[in-house]
Amino acid sequence: MTDASGSAGPDGVRLGTATGRAVVAAAVLGSGMTMLDGTVVNVALRTIGEDLDASLAQLQWITNGYLLSLASLILLGGSLGDRYGRRRIFVIGTVWFALASLLCGIAPNPTVLIAARILQGAGAALLTPGSLAMIQGAFVRGDRAKAIGSWVGLGGIASAIGPFLGGFLVEYASWRWIFLINLPIAVLTVVIAMKAVPETRDPHAARRLDFTGALLATVFLGGLTYALIEWGGDFAPWAIGIAILAAVGYVVDERRSEHPMLPLGIFADRTFTAANAMTLLVYAALGAVLFFLVLQLQTVGGYGALEAGMATLPITVCMLLLASKGGELGTRIGPRIPMTVGPIVMAGGSLLLLDVGPDVNYWTDVLPGLTIFGLGLALMVAPLTATVLAAVSDDHAGIASGVNNAVARAGSLLAVAALPVAVGLTGDQYADPVAFDSAYQSATLICAALLALGGVVSWVTIRNPED
């Protein structure tokens, strides 16, 4: 229900109504577009590298440039939504994302593509927190968990289509179409959002925005990412020093600012802090597993782009079919067990993927591991998201969503930046089957350890509401 101004009314909307379905549809299309982008880019990396003569470091930046701006600016995007309207900022972000996708699609060299990916991440930083905050702000409290589960599950459609569509486009058309496909999706998203989604905002949001904080966060993550990717280079120590100074400056700025981008007081809630710590570990492993596995299948296993993309479908099918059930289970028994068991199951799935090698058999070496990995992810995601949002007041839905998304993206960003260096990959070794196979084995073991640690963190720190 909405009032005369177009904002959600005091009772909110119900999941089964036309307005409720429109809110979920717009949120799914917007966030699904970013999910689609993530899956298809992983599939296309090797082809992009060959076509644009890119080094491993440049391939890392094609992935990490996007994650860098997304993780750095997503808190600002959440704050903008709380202040100026979640639907409005969501729509602006969707249009921005589409225009940056166009630039990605016509990029003539790795440098332009990296720059376009950074711009694309900035657009995603506006639309991503808005997609979830629209649900949290618009729905009645009793329907939020189910709506979030539907958002997660239906968003899996984009992930499910992504590997097939991306692989098909790369193999039979051009890798450039993996970006251009975002344009019609963006148009449909904007039309639904403007016609049917009620506007919500935080009435207590600050009138001044913390752009200094956003800049310092970008410098911190950018410096750290550069140092990890270019480890051993002349400028790596300088990048680390700059990152440390930016981190200190960020904390000081947030403490002293009258209108901080990130109110540090929200971390006083133990559950909120613990859930985000677990998010960092799990999404670091998730990003690294997908990055290494797709390249392993192509470089070592001899898969084409379409085959490699299709290979990851078990994860997204599990998400599509079971994520909403995970949300319902978390509502019924509390989040502690799903958030503990989920990452540990994912760790077991990762260990099964160690058999992926030169003579890979999909049915015995890939399918079991990815299916188990997907089951753990589906069990964990919705309870994790609901726990993060429940730990703060409704007025801070945008910033809470932004924090959790920033932590997730930062985890993937740092893992993709650090692990290739940690396991000895440099230069163009991503195209060397012997070198990459050895690195893949080490990286997979590290990812399994991170996931198991995430499960332990949840068991020790997360409590059910009635506890």
C-alpha cells in the first residue's frame, strides 16, 4: 500500500499483491543483471585475454576493477537511497550500469575495458543496495523473509542463464555481447520500477553525504588490490602504505563526521558484526572458486567457453530451487544452524573439485562437487541476508544492505587479487596447463579452509533470536 506521495504506507505491501510482485520483479531484474554480468565475465576471461592480448594481471583487473568500485561505493549508494529514495537511486544505477556496459562492449583494448568495468561497478553500487532495500522498506515485516528468499531464488535465474548465455555468445558470437545483453534488461527494469514500485526512504537520513569517506574507502581498497596483484613490483610497497593511511583516515573521518557514510555504531551489534565477518570469508572463497574453476576447465581440462559456462550450472540451479527454502528454514529454526552448516557443506564441495584436471570427467569430477557446493550456498544465503537486516532498524536498511554487499564484494576482490600471487601464478601462466593446474590445487585447498572457518565463526558468534 502506498500513500499519496508514492512512498510505502505504514502497513507496507504484501508479497502476493500486484505491487509486491512488481517490487520483487524490479529488484530481481536489477540485481540479476549484475549477477549475470559476474557469471558471464568469468566464462569469457580466457577469450578476452586472447583477443585483447591481456596479461593475467589485466584479467584480474577486468574482474577486480568492477569489484573495486562496487565495494568502495556501495555504502554511498545505500546512503543515497536512504536519503533521496531507494527506487530513484536504483533507477539511476540501472541506467548508469547499462551505459557502462555499452562502453565495455565496444572497448578496443584491456585498458579501456578495465576503465569501463570500473564505471560499471559504480553503477552497480547504486542499484545493488537499492534492490534489497526496496524489499526491506516496502514489505510488511511478516513477508520480508519470504520476499528476500524469493529475491535470492529468482535472482538465481540470471546466474543459471549466465553461464549458458555467456558461453554461447563467447563461442558463437563475440565476448562483447556479454556486456551488450545488459541493455534490454536495463530498459525492462526501469519500466517496471517507475510504473509500479513504491518509493521508500529513511526520514532520518543525513542531508549531507560523506564523499570523503567514499574516496578514502576507494583509495584503501584500490591500494590494497594493486599491491596484491602487482606483488613484488616497485610500487607495491607504496600502494600498501597508501592503503594503510587511507584506512586510518577512513576510521577517523567516520568517527568525526556529523554525517558518516558508515555509522560505526551499527557494529556494536554482535550479530551484525559476526554475520559480516562470516560474509567476508565465505564470499572470498566463492569468488576465488569460480575464478579458478572456470579457467581450470578451459586451460587444463580443454573445455570451450560454452562447456565451462555450463559446468557451473549446478550451483545456480540449487540457488534457484532451494534458496527460498533456506530462507524459510532460517525463519523457522533460526539462522545459526543454516549459517554454520552451509559454509561447511560448501567446503566439502570444494574439496571434491580437487579432482578437476587434464582428464576431467564432468559427471564424476565436477558435478558432485558443484552440487554439494550449491546446496551449502542455498542453505546459507537467505538466512545470512535476513540476519544482517534484522540486526539494524528499518531506517538503516539501505546502509545495512550496503555494508553486507560491500563486505561480500571486498572478499571476492581481495581473494581474486591475492590468491594468484599466493599460489605462484604470474604473467601469462593462466594459459599454461601445467602451471595453472598446480596453482588451482593450492587455491582450492585455501578456499575450502576459508569456508570451513566461516562455518566455525557462525557457530561461535551467531545466536538465534530466542537465545
